[in-house]
Amino acid sequence: MTNVELWERRVEWPLVAAALLFLVAYAIPVVDPDLPEPLLEVCSVVLKVTWAVFVVDYVARLVLSTDRRAFVRHNLLDLAVLALPALRPLRLLRLLALLAILNRAGANNLRGRVIVYVVGGTLLLVVCGSLAITDAERNQPGANIEHIGDGLWWAVSTMTTVGYGDRYPVTTTGRFIAAALMIGGIALLGVITATLASWLVQRVAEANDEEQAATRAQVDALAEEVRALRDHLSAGTTGTASDLQGWHGDPPEERQDAGRA
């Protein structure tokens, strides 16, 4: 296990806690922007602290990595979200760390892991997408997504690829969010379809195995009966032959006496 993997394992749960705290602090002002100023200030401080935690995590993984250029190439999204203020709503992607925890804690087989990812991914996409689009679009010229209810409706219709068109982003950030949500929705739909097909194939295979097992049991029982009948016939044939041999083997005098009698 590399140093980076050891670090990630040690800070996994603290980062999940920070991600949840970040979600709460991010969601409160988006859901109700008219909150008292002290509460909004507390949320802002929490966002900054959790953001600093994410920065420390990225820097630590970079320092511990043996190939830092490869690390940067493989974590471009993390770097972009950390470095560009315009991508502030994409900070919520940090919550995807929750899926790794749920994957190990709640599933023991491949299909169970897929179900965990699908359910967790769907919830995260809907919640994060609605928060991000509302934050990006609110108070923008020509915007039609001003409240969290509009954001939730837009996120669900976009992720399911329905796209009614009554709500749509007008900002560049909002369109990036829409593109990510559409791609995520299509991917989730494909995973759900594949999982359902795999389950149906497994059920059919199990039914076929049961039928084949029953057929084998019947064949084995029939073969056992045939063997028993063959043994019985063999025993009967042997006994008859012995009787005939014994009768033909009597002394001539006894056969003559038997004939005269």
C-alpha cells in the first residue's frame, strides 16, 4: 500500500464528515437567502474551514505521491474546483467520497455495490444539482430558476433526460452543471438497466439450475431402480440355473427310480 493510499484511508471518515458539513453550510443560504446575517456568516466560515480541509487533503496527497505529475493529471477536476472560484457549486462533488464509504459498509457483492452507487449517486446528483443550479442562476439576468423548488424540479427533469424546457440555465456555470447532470443521468440509467438485466439473467439461470437438478435426481433414481432390477434378475437367473444343474446331476439309479415311480 502506497503512502497516498494510507493517507486516504486515514482521512476518509474525517473528509466525509467535512463533506456533509460543507453540504449543510452550502445548502442553508441557497434554500433561504433571507436568513439573519449572523447565521449566514457562520455558514460562510464553515464553508471556508471545510474548503481549507479539502485543500490540505489535496496538498498532502500531492506531496506523498511518488509521481506528482501523474497525480495532477489524474486529479485535474479536484485542482480546477480548488483553484477556480467560478466553479464554486462544483465543490459539492467532494460528497462523492460518501459513495466509497457506503460501498464498503453496505454491500458484499458486485450487484450490492452497484445498487449502493446507483441509489447514492442519484440522491447526490439531485440534491447537489438542485443546490448548484439555484446558487448559480439566482438573481442573474433572464434567469428562471430562482428558488430551490425550481432547482429540484429542473434537476429531476434534467437527470431523467425528460427536459420539459420550462426551467433552463442561462449562465455559463449553470450550463456546465446541466451538462454534468445530463451525463450523470444517462450513466445512471444505463447502470440501472444493466443491473436489472443482470438480475433477470441470474434468476433465469437459477431456475434452469433447479430444473436440471430435479432432472438429474429423477435420472439417478431411475438408474438406481434399473440397477436393482438387473441385480434381482441376475440373482433369479443364477438360482434357476443351479436348480437345473442339480436335477441333471442326479445319479442314474435315482433317475430310474423316479421314472418307475
